[in-house]
Amino acid sequence: MKVFKNRKPRTKTNTRRTVVCHSFPAWDTPYVKSTIELMTRLSSSHRVVFIDYHYTLKDVLKNPHTPKKRVLGLKSRVRKIQTKFGTIEVVNLPPILPSTFISNPKLFKLVSKVNGAWLRLWIKYIKRKLKLDSFTLVNAFNPVYGLMTQKAWKAEKSIYYCYDEIAGTNWSGKHGPVYEKAFMKQVDLVVTSSKKLQEKKSDYNENCQLVPNGVNLDIFQSVPKHHAKTRSIGYVGAIDDRIDFKLIKYLQDNLPNHTFDFYGPVKTIIPEAVEKRLNLHGAVPQETLPEHIGKMDLCVIPFVKNELTAAIYPLKINEYLAMGKPVVSTDFADLTDFSNQIGVAENPESFVKEIRKQLKYNSRLKAHKRITFAQRNSWNQRSNMFSRLLCA
């Protein structure tokens, strides 16, 4: 099977636009971010200006990923990043006041207004400096400051990119939904990453479109596949409150001859009985993930089933499939798009049965079908979808 690497995505329009991404995801973090995957590819056909995460004074003091010199103005606030697709202009604004810890809605609103006024001044400055006269604004999951700065941007077209259920986030679960609803009513278009999000957000903006998450084929088909059986059951992603640890314990008890290898940052307390039998490897760079996934016999998505996880389109599912791996998931969301490619279980007993079934009947032909399926879900293809929405 022939895989083309480093191919730039082709769009169906030659209209080159200036796209300003007012981002919540930070540029300088080691994790896979759908916003960055999309924007890097859009830079092949558009000018892309990336307004980085709004670091707080607390971040400057404690966050190791903060580009401190740029945030404090000791180095240029604007840097040109050359990706293999095109150039992105990354902009760091000065630090703002921390607010996510505030419980009181009135106090949160007051601090947000102060931050908003501060950001509006700098946005006007950046617009002059970078000559941003005519552009499309993409607000990436940053509705609080999207609402506070909308008038300062004065974009030709404004888009809200919603890739998660904000009510379920630790940083904005308390106040975010109120600001998000108000913000969605002001933008021209809402783009979501899952059908469930599209269904929910269309209540606040009738122009709500779907661009699902994709997979970076240049990375996830770049290493030889491991065929030797390792009896490893693996998971890649954040280890947080989405993980069903009761399910993991059941798997450990009923599949004692298998190891459980989890790659990702630990963001919650893992029950001791589960943790002692988990191989926790921590977060690793995206480019090294194929090597680790390649050594797994089977990959799992062991999410709890609730209203918040129902809105997730997991990034990792296409990464697993691109490596040709059998996959078993809980029925946490609408996974009908993958019904012929993965095993879906409704309870711990059926999860174990599905793992045994997938392992027993795995074959090179099935692996090839999974890879072919994942190729249709590349980030290049997703960026083409996004680009058409930009130019519509």
C-alpha cells in the first residue's frame, strides 16, 4: 500500500484568506491539539495568524510550558513558525489575571471584563502591527474572551470552533456555558467536532457545521508495524475523569495474562488497586506514539458513559486504526461511523468478550481495512472541509 508523506492538503478553492485563530489551546504544549492540526494545514492555502493561549500571571510563575520571554515582551511577541504546510504567525499577548479558580459568578464576570479590556487594547495593537484589515476570525474554544473581544476584532466573518463540551471542563465548567451560549449567538458559524456537539450547539446558532477530528497519517503510518504478539492492551490520551477505572479493574481481573500500557498525562487520582497493575508511561511526543502503539496487540477507549463524554469524537480512534490495530471501546458516544471497524461494548462483561473476539479473529486483511478506513479521516481531509467553510 502506497502512503504519500508530506503532501500538502488541496482545497477546492483558490481563494486565499487571512485567518486569525483566537485560540484556547496553547502552541507550546506537547499534546495533540485539533486546533493546531487544522491551522497548520490551512496555512498551505491561507495566511494564518495564531493568537496564542492567554497565559496568566500565575502561568508566568509556575507553568513550565509558558513562553515567558515572549509573554513578558522580553522577546518579540510575534514569531513566524515554518511548518511543512506553510508559515504561521504565532502571537503572544501579555499575561492576564487568573480567573478559572473563581466560583462567584459576579466576581468572575468582573475579572473577565478587566481582562477583556486589557486584551482589546492589545488586539487593536496587533491588528495594526500585522496589518489585519480584512480577515476571518476563528475562535477556538475560547468563548469567554471571544465574547469580550468580538467588537475589537471587527472580523469579516467569525467562526466558533467547539471541539468539546465546555460544561465538562475543569477550567470553565462553572461559568463557560453561559458565555458560550451568548457568544454562539454572535458568530456567523459554529463548527463542532462531533455529531452530539452539533446537535446541542445548533440550538444557539442554526448555522452549525460538523468537522470531525482526524489523524496525522504522516506520523501514524511512518513506522514498520509490529507483528509479534506482546499481550499488551494499550491506551493513548489523557488519564482523567473520563476513564472508567471500575472497567479497567474488571479487565485487569479477567485478563490476568495481559499487560495494560497507558500513555498520557495523569490528571486525576487513580484507584490504588488499578494503578499498581497499570504500566503508566506518561505523556510522550506525538511522533513517538506509533512506536508504542505498534507494540500493542489491541487498543482501548475505556470512557465512562455520561452526558459529557457523549459529545466526544476521540482523536485516538483514528490513530489506532491508522496503525491497523483492533480497537474496543465503551458505548460512550455515537460511534456508528466506526461500527464496522471497532468493537463496542455496553458493559464490562461484553468488553472482555469483545477483546477476546478481536484478538482471536484479528488478521492482516482486517488490519489493512482499518488502515484504509483511517486514510479517509486524515487531518488533510478535515482541513479541506474547514477551508470550504471559511470560504463559503
